[in-house]
Amino acid sequence: MSMEITFLGTGSAYPSPTRGASAVAFRYEGECWLFDCGEGTQTQFMKSHLKAGRVSKIFVTHLHGDHVFGLPGLLCTISLQSSPTVSRQPVEIYGPEGLRDFVWRALALSRSELVFPYVVHELVPTADQCPEGELKEPSYLNPSNDNPSKEAQGRTIRLDPEEGSYLLVENEHFVVKAFRLFHRIPSFGFSLEEKERPGRLNAQKLKDLGVQPGPAYGKLKNGTAIVLENGLTVSPRDVMEEPVPGRKICILGDCSGPVGDGGVKLCREADLLVHEATLDDSQMAKAREHGHSTPLVAAEFAKLCGAKKLVLTHFSQRYKPTALAGEGETDDVQELKRQAESVLDFQEVTLAEDFMVIDIPVKKTKPGLPERTVTCGCVTEPALGDF
């Protein structure tokens, strides 16, 4: 099953001609999810191979403008391009407390009427996610209980203190969780973990056992043992190939580091880790002052998690993409790559650019268990010493 991410915006602070504001699209079997929606994201969609109308979920890391100012406009454009007569599931939006009020006020004050429903699920941050005194109670923002006609009731999601994370989505394919980051305002990272998929039926084994194509195949796929006419019992384990391990993508918002151990646990052995690196290592003090990371911070986190691939993004607009950098440019984005790779023992690090697409290939199946001998009416297990 195909899985890919597309960087729609890789710059910090504001969109520029060389880098759009933060936005990353995730695609899986035709479905599209969006992570952050900075100003100009809708035009980035139009320049890409993606269709904004396919977006079904939006995840916002934090409420700074370069990550959220594009959201009301994107929703309005999707609405204009949608048919009011076609029913669709609500667009689900996840983000910090205050996001619901931001979307509601932007739509209400601009008299914007969406033709599709949406729902905002808010994550309740903790006080240690930002400097003392910076955590604001959002309740004062919206004294009214009025809701726009197309807004469905969303959830208020609280931290699981045992796991150090927030459970956002769980369906047949994925588990999506959020974890806390330290920034000037509460910020979050997101972990998308694909569930293990059952292996395929082994056609040769089915043939050898005399299992005929038809309903029996369906039962075995669904985990039900069958009994053949000759009395032979065939269980799914006898004829199924090993399960296919799931893939994991982790996308972090702006931060100078994680809060607690939830992020490390969720990002463990991630196939792809997307981490900000706003400034190079020589400006570490400035980066930390503003709640941001450098390549050193990103690479150390990736190393701690055992991430298989690190992608740096959210660069200061001074760092132009390599192909667009002019002669004599003093701010070389390649230096950020070198700094990160030196921490990771020169494992390759990728510098994100607008419209870059990264494919996350299907993993190989797990090593098989020792063969089991199928006899009439029973299955002989291998001895424990055979493992």
C-alpha cells in the first residue's frame, strides 16, 4: 500500500518565493491528511500534484501564524470547490486549545459558510510546554456558546500521564498520537503508526493441502480454521505468510526539545522523522531563546529514537534551497545537513524543499516461524528448542 509525504512549505516565519510556510501532506491509499497549514498552503496545493478537496484530517502542531494562518482560507477554498449536494464525512481538525475558537471566529467574521461539516478536537497542553506565564487559558477567548452551523462537536483530549501522549485517531489502518514539545507556546509532535497487516495466503501451501479456491480462502483470511472433506483441519497459520510490519512517520512542530519521555517512546525506530532546524548550530543560543532547534538538536533526538531517516525542515528564510542559492550566499543550507550528519555518524540526512515527495516503502515481512507439520486432523508444533 502506497504511503508518501509531500512538503508543501518548508520555511519558517512567513511564506517566501523560495519556501512556503509550514505544511506537510500525508497520503495513504488515496486519503490525504495535512500537518500544519501556514499562510499560502492552498496555493501550494494548486502547484502540487495533490488535491486539497481530498483532505480529510488536519493536524496543527501549534497556533503560531506560520502554521495556522492558511487554515480558514483552505477550508473556504475546499468548500467553493465542493458540491453542496454531495454528503461527506466531517473534516477532522486536531490541535491545541484555542484552535476551535480561531477557526470559528475566522469563518464567522468573514461570513464564510462551508458546504461541508467540520469538527475541531483540542489537545489540552501542560504548563511545562512553554515558558512560565505563557500558557493562556483559552476560555476567556470565547464567552459565547454559539457554534457555526457546519461545526460538529469535537473532543477535548487530555494527556495520558502513563503514556505521556494523547490518543487522537485509531482506525483499521493507523494509530495517531500526539506528544508534547517545548516552544514559546504549547506545541506538539505527531506519530502515525501503521498497524501490522496480515500476511497473504500462500497459494502453494493451499494447493499442497488440497484447499480449493472459494469460501474456504475467505475463512482462512478472516482467521477461521477449516476442516476439509478428508478430515484435515487447516488453520490460518498453516497457510498464511508472515504479517507485514507497519510503518511509522513522526512529524514534530516547532520546539527546542521534547517535554517528558512521550516523544522518545512514540518516535522509537521511526521510518521517517521530520524535525525542524530553523538555524544552524552556530546560532544555538538564538534558536533556544525563540524555542527552536538546530541540526544538532534534531540529530540528537533522531539518534536517541533510533530513527531510520531524518528530514530537516522549517528553515529560516535566509537558507534558500540549494538549486536557488546564488553565488556568494553566506547562509548555506548544506551546512545544516553536514552538521546533522556529523552527529548521526554521517548517516544521510535529507533537507526538505517545497514539493519534495518522500515515499515510505512497504516493509518486508517478518522472518517466518519454523515449519509446522500438518497431519490429518491436527498440527504438530515445533519443539521449543527449535526456536
